[in-house]
Amino acid sequence: MDVLTYQPLVAMISAFLLAVILVPILSAPAKRMGLVDEPGGRKRHLGAIPLTGGLAIFSSFAFGLFLIDVNLQPYASLVIGMAMMLATGIIDDLIEISAGAKLLAQIAAAILMVSWGEVQIHDLGNLVGVKPIELGEWSVPFTVLCVLVLINAINMADGTDGLAGGMSMVALVCLFVAGLYGEAGRPVMAVMGVLIACVVAFLLYNLRFPGRRQARVFLGDSGSLMLGFALAWLAVYLSQGPEQIDIYPVSIAWILLLPVLDVLTLYVRRIMRGRSPFTADREHLHHVLLRSGFSAGHTVLILLLVMAAFGAIGVYGWRHGWAEWALFVALFPVFMIQYLFSIRAWRMIRILRRIHKAGQ
């Protein structure tokens, strides 16, 4: 089945239109239920914003799947895992459950993915230039760990309008492009196409455009947890599942690098300071750029462009036969640059911006 034929395109367009309709429809009942994000503390938006982006995306995605003429059984663990994350996030958005409870739900979804769904990371590729690194019995715990990291990376990126949804869209598009290069026509391509359409529809309400000062709807924990799980599932399935395209595992790492890099460096800094890695603060990469004087819109644009560049490196390197070990080694200086930037660079950027303004 070619993903660009009539029927998958109808599913994508239908899912997109349904999401466009659902976002405003869900706003009123969300406000009555209290499923809204109130300003205050670290939250600087104006008024109560509905947290229904995740519900609109999932509903339209599920609808679009039934319009695709494929066997959906291989994707059951994807849909059920997304539903689990959606439900967990909605409960958290309503009554704010503990971090431990959310973590247990994430572990349950990840175990469902690797055990029942059998979507696992079996090898890491030829990262040392000798032979592929096989995980063997470590496959299950390593995959679960990777799923947890990505879920929380997307969740923690949801700190300014359009960022978490935009990062999810960029990652999905990169995976989609890789799938087209690998072998167009796989059923998973249609599944990804439907999800991309739903995320794009949500972003029409979540991104800041000229004349719109803030988002009309947020993802909420329900949406960010759900999209984080969906990205993890699709990345593993596309690289190591039955419909794999033989993309380098390290290329997948480049596609997902920016949000993962942000959360890992943040965990390192918190632990080095004797704090819990799960403590909330304003030290994420988007906070650094905001403190440097960039607007929320420019901050999101910069980060999405950087993420797209990382994804392009991963896909281009794979397609042009770059050595896997070289792509792997190149991750380390990127990590160090990002770590140093998040600590010091915002002060330098602010000074440079003041000098520039003074000279005008």
C-alpha cells in the first residue's frame, strides 16, 4: 500500500479536519470540568487555557486509523499505550497525581510495548566500528528506559506555546521522510501520516501567530505524555520492528536528540547540585533562550530549526553511508556544547543583545 495513494490521504485529511473541529468543541466542557491550566507561579499565560489538545489529537488519530485499509493489530500496543498515557495525563491535569504514580503508568505502558507489542530495541548498531552491539537479555530494560526518557523529555518540553507539539511534529516528519527513503508504501507510513495530520491541526491552535499573543489550547500532561510514548513506539518500530527500514539506530538518536539532550543535561545538573532530578524549575533550554531575551515565538522557532537540523544530519548520514561510529562520536561534543550553553551562554547572549541595541 502506497502511503501517497488516495485512501491514506483521505484518512489524513479526515483526521486533520476532525482535530480542527474537536479542539474548539472540547474547550467549553473542559472549562466546566476544570480541565484547564490556570496562570500563576511558573505559569505566565493569561486566563484559563483548556488542556484538551491531547484528547483532540488522540480522538482524531483513532478515527483516522479506521479509515486506513490495513491490519491494525500490529499497532494495538501503540494505540493502547497512547490511551494509557492520555488517561494518566487527564487525571494528572484534573487532580495532580504524584510523580511516582505517573512514572508507574509510564512503566506500564512501556512494558506493554515491549512485551505484548514486542516492539523492542535489539541492537544499537555498529557504534564502535567493529560490529553491531547486540543487547540480548538487556533489550527489554533498555527499551523501557529509553521510552521513559523520551516520554519525560516531551513532557518537560511543554513549557511554552507550540514547543512540545512542534518538537513532536518535527520528529514525526523526520521519521516519515526516513520511511519514504527506506521503502515507501509500508502501513506504518500511513499511521504516521495520520498522526502528523492530527498534530499539525493541534498546532494551528497552539502556536503563536501574528495577532495571537498566546495559545488557545494546551497539550496538557495528557497530550505530552501521549506524544512522547507515540514517538518512542514509532522510532523503535521503524528501526527494529517487522516493518523496519534498516535506518541506523544512531540516526534515530539524532532525530530525537534535542528534547532528550535537554532532559538529560537537566537531570545531570540537578543531581550534581544534590537535588532530585524530577524537581520542577526553569532551567530547560527554552527557559535559557527566554531569559536571553528571545520572545516565546522566536524561542520555539529556534529550537524547532535546531531539531530539524539534527534530524537532517541523522537521515542524511544514514542515506549517504556515513559510519555509524562517526555519527555516535559526534553526539558527545553536541552534548557538551548544549550543557555549557544552558549554564552560561544566556548571560553572554543578553550582554551581546544589549550591546547591539546600544549601538543602534
